[in-house]
Amino acid sequence: MTDQLIIFDTTLRDGEQSPGASMTRDEKLRIARQLERLKVDVIEAGFAASSQGDFEAIHTIARAVRDSTVCSLSRANEHDINLAADALQGAQRARIHTFIATSALHIEKKLRMTPDLVFEQAKSAVRLARNRVADVEFSAEDAYRSDEDFLCQIIEAVIKEGATTVNLPDTVGYAIPELYGAFIKNIRTRVPNSDLAIWSVHCHNDLGMAVANSLAGVKIGGARQVECTINGLGERAGNCSLEEVVMAVKTRRDYFDLNVRLDTTQILAASRLVSQTTGFVVQPNKAVVGANAFAHASGIHQDGVLKARDTYEIMRAEDVGWSANKIILGKLSGRNAFKQRLSDLGVMPKSEADVNLAFAKFKELADRKSEVFDEDILTLVCDDGTAPGQDHYVLVSMKQHSETGEMPQASVVFTMNGLEVTGTACGNGPVDASLKAIEVHAHSGAELVLYSVNAISGSTESQGEVTVRLQSKGRVVNGVGADLDIVVASAKAYLSALNKLHTKPDHVAAQG
């Protein structure tokens, strides 16, 4: 037992399994660097065996990150474990996270194995992983719905083989806090060598209790690692939210009596980076990182906060990265001031050329609006479009006409594989017309399953950030675009999504 709570972030692996949330290698590296600034203990960078792209992303992150353990997921077989170990070459601290399902339902219906074979495969996998790295985590997938006698046997065996961390996930979000905490405690009590490993929890949010279940696993069950994601990102209803767990433990240290090493002032920057990279907008009333998290509308509340903050605020907004003064730069600001602000926000580009590109975008934006906010700066740097010429589809220019009683029209000029084309169409509104104009030449056949608009900052001069989700032939992708003109932002987002559909998928789904 230790008074240190280990934060294991799986945004880049389990969080990426959200439909449309797949990320490029550079996007993953950018988020990994921010997680390192946040001082996350373990970064699960991906699933090396899922694709060459994921292997390369893990390898890149392993060589770049020095202050956090870098982890790769692997199934319980020799092929996956060797790929994970190879991907982690060069890491300052490397971990292989191997898993196999242990519930009767999964063993029979999914694995189509016998419990004895699962038992032997788990032992063999941990033994193989331990021969490649010193830090090995074993997960019993669907542990909460597993037979406890069998679970105890398999956990005892993998610890004997050298597992340093044991994870008992609530893979399908079925648990109730009190019951899950008691479940973790019972298994730990029954396993004779339980003191030789760190115990971990990994909870999904299908019933809205992922954070509560994780904290119960810590307080009642004695777990000392929580597996979580930024903004609770993840497939179905998502994962346990990192920012909520961390701030609960820090705010209620009187109850949990645990330390976390995270630099919480980096939480908001991480939240915004993940949101703008994936296109998954954070709801305004989201705890800790939502736009309304520290807003007070009630007159009684406002009066109380003005007299004494702690009357209605249990955390300081500054402690999680909120700034009282969001207006930071203008058109007269120089490159050094801009570069310093990028560093303060935790999104420093990887090269001077990228800094120059972002600064040029900033100057262009500053000429068009009087006040430039932190949110605007983040959008400039986190724009998920690559440099012109690298995308199949690139927006050149557009115009649209809309007036009361007339059918809106739009004309969009864009390049397809370097060749300039012009599409013209009518629609139910300027956005609809613009997207139909693109389809005149794109012929994607994709279904638009989500169109979302978010104001980046709180004024009529705000940039609009548009998220478009497309589905085609079983693939789901998100595209994100930002501009002062919401119609232009919509076209950028649509083209961004089309570019993702044009590329091959980068990974396959893994354990939840």
C-alpha cells in the first residue's frame, strides 16, 4: 500500500476508440507531450499490433517522452508482446500492458477457449513480457463479471510470473460504486501475493458512474492506479475522466489521504487540445473543464463568491488552468510574445517552421478581430489540417448567397489531389449548399451523421469551430474546422473529414 495514486492515461489508446476520434502520429505526439507536461505517471500510447501507424506512433512517443512511463497494449500472445516491446525501444521507462478476457461470457462467446487455456495463456504472456521489459501490467478483461474463484487463481499466477500491476476493469460499465469497491477489496484479500503488485481500476461510463466506481475502487478496494482519459473520452459513453478523478482526490484529500503528482494547472490545456484534435466538444457543464465549471448565474451565488470564494467554489479555477484574463494578444503583439504564450498553453509546435506558420495564422486572425483569446491561439495550433499539398482535398476559396425567400447558393473552389475544381449547388441554407457544392466533385457517398458548431470564445467576433462526422462503408471519421465565418468553418470541417476517409484506417479496436 502506498499513499501515491498513479494516474494511467489511456486517451491515446482507449480514448481513440471513440467513433471518429482516430489521430495521426503527429497529433498523438502533441497530446503525449501535453500529458507529460501534466505529469501523468503512465501514458498508454497505443496498441502496437493494431497497425503500422499505431506502432510508429508508440515508437515516436517512446523516444520523445522522458518524464512519464510509456505503455503499449498487447493481447496475450507472443506476436503482440514482441511488437509492443519493439515499439517501446528507446523509452526512458517502458511498460507492456497485456490482457485477456476472464469472464465466462467472453471466454465462451468471444475467445471460444476453455478457462484452462486462458489461464495458461495469461501466465505465458506475462512471462514473455517480463523477458522484454521490467514493468508489466496484466488486465483481466471484463473482470467485474468474472467468476471470482477463477479470477483469484489467474491473478495469483500472473503476479508469480512477474506482473507488477494488476488491473480489474469494469469493461462494460456495469458496476455500482459500493459493489465495485468491495469486489476489488475481496480479490486483493483472497490473492495471497497481492502485496507484490499495484492494483488498478479501469471503469467505463455506460451508467454514468465511471469516476465514482474508480474512486470506490481506490478508497474501498485499495487500488493505487486509476486508468482514465482526458475529458472522459472513449467508446460508447466514454471512460473515467482524468480531470474529475484527480481533482476529487486533491480537493478531498481529507477523505482519500492520497497524493497525485500531476501539475493540475495543465489540465485545461490538455482538455482543449484533446477536444480540438478529436472534434469531441466538451459540454459547458462538464466538471472541472466545462465552460460553466466556475461560472455563477444565481445572484445569491455571485454575492457569496464576491464576498468569499469558498462559499460556492471548492476549487480555484487557476489551479486547473483557467485564467481570469483570457484576452492575451493582439495584432501588435510580436513573435516572441506569441511563442511564449504557446509555451504557457502547453502547445509549443515541434519546429521553428511550425511556430512561424502558427504566427502567420495568428497575425491574419488578429487583423480580422479585435481581441484574440487563448481559445483562438489553441485553435490555430491544433487545426487538424496538414500543410497544403499533403491533403487530398484543400479549400481554396468560396462564396455563397442567401436572402429571405430565395434558395441559398454556394460556390466552392478546392483542390482534389492538386487539381483545382469548382463546385456550385443550392441547399436549404448556406452551409447545406456549401457541402453539396463540395460533393459535386468529391462524390464521397458518405452519410453526415453529426454537424456541431461551437463558439471558441464568448463574443460575436468569436471563431466558430465546426465538427463534422461522416460515415462511409463502416468507417466513422470526424473533421474539424475553425473560422470567423461559420460557413467557411463548415467547409473546412467537411473537407477535413473527407481527407480522413481518403486515407486508410490507422488502427483497429482493442480491449475496453
